[in-house]
Amino acid sequence: MADKKRVLILTQEMKPYEVATEMAEIARQLPQYIQDNGMEIRVLMPRFGTINERRHRLHEVVRLSGMNIIVQDDDYPLIIKVASLPGARLQVYFLDNEDFFKRKYVFRDNKDKFYDDNADRMVFYCKGVLETVKRMDWPPDVVHCHGWMTSLVPLYLKTAYKDEPVFKKSKVVYSVYKNSFDEAFDKSFLDKAPIDDAISADDMKPYSGCDNTALNAGGMDNADAIIVGSPSLDAPVEKLLKKQDKPILDHVNGEDFLAEYQSFYQRLMEAN
């Protein structure tokens, strides 16, 4: 019997834990569907302070916790928690850190101000998920990144992590969604995001605008394939998407999107 294919899903939103856009619904339905259809799944998302640990029965996974993640010159402890997805035989892993995720809001404070450290939180999450999968020793056939907060992962997998055995055969899919913020990160993001000498200034060029469009540009440029997750995209992102020379799955309306996603994975894996 052939080994089951493995899909790693990285997302900043997932119903019922964090619900903001259509991404949360897709991230909820997709892993259950592809697991029910014969694939192995791991889901990793940030443990935002809006997620009620008692209600959702999160608990720490000691064997995966205890790492430190470097963001520029600072080390931040990474705590991994897990919960069972209601109504499914599926576990969701949460990346936690008191400095980045304890606050009771997601990307904006109670006065609707975009957090100054959202770039740092993103770098921490993107590095943290890859280090966590290494510790799990769980080689994914497909890494599916949902949303701007995951957009450094395709870059990391094509550069700093390209020779890691656990990711050696991984195909990277980036789901692009309608822009969800108008602000821009401070330009220091371009110095914080790289990993040692593995990532050059040229590698960071797609991200150089430091805004939502630039993050999507970087995610799309470094992915092996792209899925359009929103019914419509902002004009600058649409323009960038049309320049991509790689497999693209356009937005799928209705209930057929789950089967289309799995077929898209299959075609990507068979293209080896």
C-alpha cells in the first residue's frame, strides 16, 4: 500500500479559533476534506490572545516546545500547543509566545492602530513553523500557505531550508487573498526577515514595498504554485498574478473548491 501523501497547512485564520475572512472557512474545511480523502494533515497557526484556551481545550506539547526563535538579534521562546478540531479527527497546532501573542487583539489594538511589531510577529511565526515541523520529523509533500502572515515561508523553503531533509521533496502552494491592511511595515523588516547569509538582498526584492501587496508578491514569487482564495483581488496583486509563470488555480465558487484543491495538489506532486 502506498504511503499517504502529507499536506502541511499554515494559516493565520481558522474557524472556529480565529474568524476574519473567507480564509478562516477555507482553512477549516480543507484539512478535514483532504484527510477524509486519504491524506495526512498537519495544521499550524498562531495562538493569538483572542483564542480562548479553556473553551478550545488547548494544551502544551512539551516535546515540541522549548525552542528559541531568533528575530534579528533577539531570541524568543516558542511554545507549541494543540487542540482537537471540533467535529473532526484532526489536531491543530498553535505557536505561542508571550511577547507576540498574549494580547487580546490580533493585528490592531483597541484603537484600531496596526501593531508596530506585526513584522516581528510574522518573522517569528514563519521561522517557528518550519522549526516545529523539523522537530516533528514530518516531511510534507505539500506546504500550503494561507495569507500574508505566511508569505515568508515560500522564501525560506527555497533558500535557508532548501537542503533540510524534512523539506527536500516539498512543493509549496501559496493562497493569495484580498489585501487585509493598508499600512506598511517599517523598512527594518527587510533586515529582520533574512536568515543569516542564506537570503540575499535580491531575494528580498519582491517584499521590498513592505506592504500587503509586497508580501503577497514575495509569497507568489517563491511558491511552486498559487491558489486564488478570494473572489476578487486588489488590482496591483491581480497584475502581479498575471506575470506568474507557474500553475495557478483560480478562485473556485461553491462546494467544488475542496475537490479542486485536492486535484491541484495531486497534479503538483505528479509533476516531479
